[in-house]
Amino acid sequence: MRDTLGVLLAGGAGERLFPLTRDRAKPAVPFAGQYRIIDITLSNCINSDLRHIYILTQYKALSLNRHIREGWGPVVANELGEFIEILPPMQRVSKSWYQGTADAVYQNIYSIGSEEPKYVIILSGDHIYKMNYELMLEQHINTGADVTIATLPVQPEEVSAFGVVEVALNGEVIGFVEKPKETSLRSPFMPDMVDASMGIYIFNTDVLIPELRRDAEDPDSKHDFGHNILPGILGRCKMMAYNFVDENKQNALYWRDVGTLDAYYEANMDVAGVSPVFNLYDKSWPIRSRSYQYPPAKFVFGEPGRTGMAINSIVAAGSIVSGAVVRNSVLSQDVRVNSYADVDSSIIFSHVNIGRHCRIRHAIIDRDVHIPDGTVIGYDANEDKKNYFVTPSGLTVVTRDYSAYENPVSPQFLRQPGS
């Protein structure tokens, strides 16, 4: 891995996660109480001994940049040549912002070349999974591949969300179609499934650089790896598929694209159950993040009808459940749930104060929101639509810009500097 550079794409606008991405980049959206989405991929990098990483940012990147600088800078050893470096659009080879995934990498071609890596791993900052990239690199080298694509099996009806990979019995990629409406292709290893691209690619650098330049000169290109680069090099370069090896240690492979509100919600629920589908507690594959200095979580009052408790839930540091009940939920750092409130199947971001007698169900509450006493959310979609953002599935998202809410006045709930 010392000859390998990781390039992590973290510049997407995240329109499908609106309103959570109104003021933050998609990879900076909180996840599982104390993490950001990007922490999952960065943890994979560190656990894979990949310690030369460029993060390509673009939209609304302030909180993401701060999170990377303060949370991930200390993880690598600068004196050993290791780095996690943020690269915003510099318009060094173009006068535009990133026009696609391939263009984002192309616009940083000089930064990549300055490191002189033998291999480049292209990664995405908005997926939830555990993967050892070193195993993928070993196969890439052993097979003599020019390009290796990580794949996982998906149901045929899901192909419109993926790049579909046609794989020969020897593992070589002989076809690639980006997000077709349907396909007759089936995996040679699982005949009822389709091999789909995970958006993870390993390139030999001496292959990647010329292909990026060729694509940049094509006025008809979308400048995207899936639409242009990969289909364009089929038959000219040796391209291999790498079957996803899951480090999550569950019966089913776990990989989630959290690009929509509903997918994001489900991924958070996956970590909160009695037997979490996505396991945060595996000491052999730690998930790292920026550390905040909050006191431990606390649960107070034990009176009949006023017992502070959390069931099948994650409760992060600094939170107080005061005579309230929290079920099947994720509470981020510095949350207070006051007496007689009931929170069920919800995601509560940091610095939220939920008033007495509130009833909240199947909702996401964004940071710095104060929920007034007696508020009911998630029980009547028609009423919720008058004040909040509601998805077609009925998930209610509450942000701090709604006139029904006021900024909390207690210092305990004021926004923390640098958070």
C-alpha cells in the first residue's frame, strides 16, 4: 500500500439528501450518533493500511474540512510521509467546477502525479460498508490487471442504481453498462444475481493518467468513470472484477448507498438494533471519528410514568434522557429528551432539546433544533407537511429554519465552537 494513493470523492451536492445537505456536504452528514458518513470510508482506508489519501471536496465543505482536519489529521504520521489531504477545486487545468467523477480526478492530475504512486484507488465518501482495500490490491497485482473494479451481487430489479459489470468465468470484465433500466446479464458465480459496480476502482497510474487526459479532450463525454472511462477502455486494457469481501462479519453482505433520505434512515436503524446489521463494536475493524469532550450519557428519574430509559437505541456522549422513553432510535451527542417525552424510531442530531410531553416517531431532527413542549411529529403526515419536510414514504425531517421553532437559550444546547 506504500505505492498506492487513495482518491476519495467527496464533492457531490447531495440533492437527494436535502434538507440535510442544505448547509453541509453529503459526506459530512452525521451517522450513527457520533460519526460522519465519510468516517466509514476513511476507517476502511486506515484499517487497510492505506495512508496516502486525497479527499476531493466541492460543495458546502466547511464542516467537512473542519471534521477532517481536527479528527483525521492526528491519525496519520506526517513524519513518515503519511497524509490525509483535502483538495478543493483549484481550476488548475480547467476553469469550471468538477463536471463528473472523472473530471474531479483529472483536475487534480498534477497533485496525483506529484506523489508518483504506482496505483490509485478511487473511492466514494458516501457509502456504508467495511472493506479491506489491501486484499483488492493484492488481486489487482497478482492478475496483472490494468484496472480492477469492486463488485457485489444485486437483484436484477435493482440494476438501474448501479453500473452493471459483465464478468467472464476467469473474473475478467468483458462488459460495462452504467445504470441500465434493465439487463439480461447475470453473474457467472450467482446465476440469479447481477454483478454491480461498488464505485471502487484500482488503476495502474500509467493507465489512469492518459485515460483521464483522453476523456478531458472529448467534448461529448460526461467525464464520469461509469459512463465514459470504464466502457471506453474495455478491450484496450485488462480489466478485472474483485468480488466484495465483507469485513462486517455478518451472514449477508453489507453495502449501502445512503444517497437518499430513506436509505440514510435505514442505514442508521441498521446500527441501533439488538443484533446490529452493521456492527460498530468490532474491535478488529474500528470505526474512527473526530473526538468531542462531552460527559457520559445520563438517564434520570425512575418514577412511574416518568422513567428515563433508552431501548434498542444508540445514545451518544453528553446526552440526557430525563424521565423520557427512547426506543429504536439514534441520539447524537449533546441531546436532551425531557420528561414524559416519547421518541421512537428516529434519528436525533446533536444539540437538540426535545421538550416535555413530545411524541416523535419515524423522524430525523437536524442539529440545534428545540422542540417545544407537547409537539407531535410523525403521527400525521398531512399535518407534518404543513411545517416539515416529509418524504413519499412518510419520513419526517425537521430542520432549524422552521418558524415553529426557536433557538435554544440554555448554554447546554448552544452550538459548540468548531462542531
